[in-house]
Amino acid sequence: MAIDPKLLTELAERRARAKAGGGEDKLEARRKKGVMTARDRLDALFNQGTFVEWGMHARHDCHNFGMENKELACDGVISGVGTVDGRVVAAFSQDFTVSGGSLGAVHAQKIASLMEHALKIGCPVVGINDSGGARIQEGDHSLAGYSKVFYHNVLLSGVLPQIAIIAGPCAGGAAYSPALMDFIIMVKGSANMFICGPEVIQAVTGQKCTMGDIGSTHVHATVSGNIHFVADNDAHAMQIARKLLSYLPSNNVLDPPHHPVAQLDLTPDPGMNELVPATPKDPFNILHVIQRLVDDGDYLEVQRDWARNIVICFARIQGMVVGIIANQPAVKAGTLDIDASDKAARFIRFCNVFNIPIVNLVDVPGFLPGVQQERGGIIRHGAKMLFAYASATVPKVTVILRKAYGGAYIAMCNKEMGADYVYAWPTAEIAVMGAEGAVRILFRREIAAAADPKAKEAELVAEYRRKFCTPYEAAEKVMITDVIEPAETRAAVAAALRHSLTKRETRPPKKHGTIPL
């Protein structure tokens, strides 16, 4: 018996209403402003025609205050699974045209159910946030809904990669779901994120501020460090998400998507020899080293504009996915401070949990001195890097370019902290502190008594550097793997990575360590 045409008509009408969101006029108004709709964003994220929607016919509780007869298309969030470059990804996209994208019980259940499914099939989750916050009409049901989402964020953490895209408002408690995810991409101009808005801050504290001061993309990218990538628009945000996913495994039991070359290229790169200045104190841009080290000079820098004295990025070296952590001598002389320590430690732990080898490029004169750093807890923050490296079991390759002084060198992963390979350039200086400081402490009387103190100090510094700071001193004690010419760096690192891909290391059984948060 043929199906009743009325049933097909009803199905088509329901689908049409769901896809219309808050109405065609609202959807078109967004597009005219250059802002994608919730469905446009998913279309840009996924390979064409692969998205399978979940919960299109979801409906809020009709007995909530003031909403008895109001239909909310998809309950304000579109969710489902599709493929990105052929790999399955789960995603949800909040629809601001439907009740401001507000979160209620069913809205939250759709997100939580999607996360549960992602956990079962082992795929990444992308959340596109564009919401005015909790649905006031649903009262504490909205709070319970946020709790459910947060719980699932934590449940997935370390099992599946989670990427948040802030494409519109993300206010109050809603900001904590992105904060619990691995990476946050924020769209410049159209997005904001905050716990308390300017009006609340002024009412409670008397302080006047603007949204730009507390919730803008710029402040989160440069001051708070809350976000990892800045997108120029919605389309750019989806491009960043796709590129980020290209470096990540689908889950924590898989290796990242390596594409190792059939035969390692061990050809020297003479251009690397020209990058580092001969004078140890002269700054240089570590990005120039990274560009020559990685395939096609292509890398994805994370948190580019925050804690710029350290660089973290994803790249490939002869086809193998790596996370790179590098001191940046061009900013604060490459010293480690509170923010740099936090930035690096979190990245190390992410790479470790998702089986991504780590390459460290070291040129660090020490931890940043200062009263503000000491009172701000540099001891606690610096310890995060020590904890992260020591607990990481992925392959770790360290290359010492120039300065490797004191505790900061340890914090950049020396051999005793678990590095599998440690290479040093001939320009490397490995010591408890710089030659100048050591000489002033050890030979202050001889310098003071000299006929020409400045000349005596310079003589002692040169002698100290030659005897105690060269990489050969460490090599003789087997503290480093080898001293290499800069031109050999790409070949040496590639070989070390290839030899380490089968690395397996177990630790004592425990729930987890107590990282100094």
C-alpha cells in the first residue's frame, strides 16, 4: 500500500520549518551583514553532502513560562555528524535567529546526546557557539542543561579532540563549555565572550568598561589568553577548524594522521646556518627556524598573540605530525614567564594525550626576573612545564640553538626530564647561568682588584664560556645525543621522529598526578 501523501506533505513541511530557523527574513538579514547562519557554518565545515542531522524535530517543553505555544525550530541548535577531509566529525551549531540561540533543557540534551555518540564512535567534536545564554523561561532547567553540557565536556576531555568556535555572543555560564574544550576559535567583530558584561561590572564594582575591554576577540587573544585562534569571519573560522583537525587524531587511541615519506631526506639545509646571529645576545625570530624545519614552511601557530615569548604550533616534518614548542628570542629575550609557562604546559599535555610527538627548540636565558613574576606565582606556573614534560610519554626531541640556562633549560625538556633525543648546535651554551653572571659571582674579588676591571671581566667571561658552556662539555657527559651543524637539523629531527614513532612508555598506575594548577 502506498504511503499516504498527507504524511509526506507533513514531513516536508516540518523539515522546511526546521530549516527556516527563526524565519527567512532573519536568515537573510544575517547573510547581508556577512554573517553565516547556523546551517551555513556547518555547510562550510563539512565536506559537501556528508552532514547527517540529529534532532531536527526536537521541541522544548510547552509548559514553560511564557512559551506555551511558541515553536522553536530545532530548539535553537542544529546537531549531527559528517566528514571533514573524509574523517567523521560531530558538530553542533547554535542558531541565534531562534530565541537568540538560548539554551534550554532540550537544546542541552541535543548537545549532550551528540557528545555521547561521538564518544561511542571515537570522533572529534566541534561546537559553534552563538547564543544569548540561558533560556530564562525554563528557569533551573537551563542551569541543569548547562551542567549536563559541562559534564560531557569533561567526560570527553583527553579522549576526543574538542574545538569551540565563538561566532556570536557567548555570555555568562555559556562561556565555560568552550573553556573546557581543547581549542577556541573566535570570530573577530561579530563575537564576544564574557562572564559579566559592562553593565553588571559597573553596577557591582563601579568600574566603567566597554565590551571591547572585557569580551572582544582582541582582549582574549592578547591579554587573557582564553582563545587560541582569531578568525576574520565565519568562513575563516571553519577553515581554521578544518586545518586544525588535519593535525589531530580522531581519538586518544589512534596516532595522529602522519603521512611519512617513503624515504627520509637527509640532505643538509645550508640556509639554516645563516639564521642565528653570532653574538649570543642578539635577538632573532624563531619562526624563521621553524619555517625551514617543517614541510613546505607550513605550520599552524596556536595562541600567536598571547605570551609571545614562547611559540607553540602544529606542523609536519617529513610527513610526521608534531607539536613544536620554541623560545622566541625576539620577545622578552625568550625568557619563560607566568603566561609562557601556562601556554606551553597546556600544549604539552594536549600533545601527549593525543599521541603527538613534541619538538622543542631551546634558546632560553632563564625565567623572567621581577617582583610581579614572583608575587604572581612563577614557581607554581613554571612547575606546570616541568610536570607536563616529565609526565609526557610521547616522543620528545630537543634542539638547543643557543642559550640553555638553569632551571629554564630543564623546563624546556632536557634529557633528564625525558627527552628521547637532545641535539645541540655549536652555538649552544648549556650552563647553570650565563657566563657573565657566573663570572661576576665567582670572580668578583679578582675583577675588583684588576687594573682594568672591565677587561679582566671580559677575559674571564670568555674563558668561562669556553670551558664550561660549550655543548661539548654536555656531550662528554652524555647529557646530549650529539652536537650537530644547524644545516643538519631537519634531517636529524626527522630521523629521530621516525625512529621514535613506535615508542611505548608506561608509568605507575594512578588516577592522575597533581599538577600545580
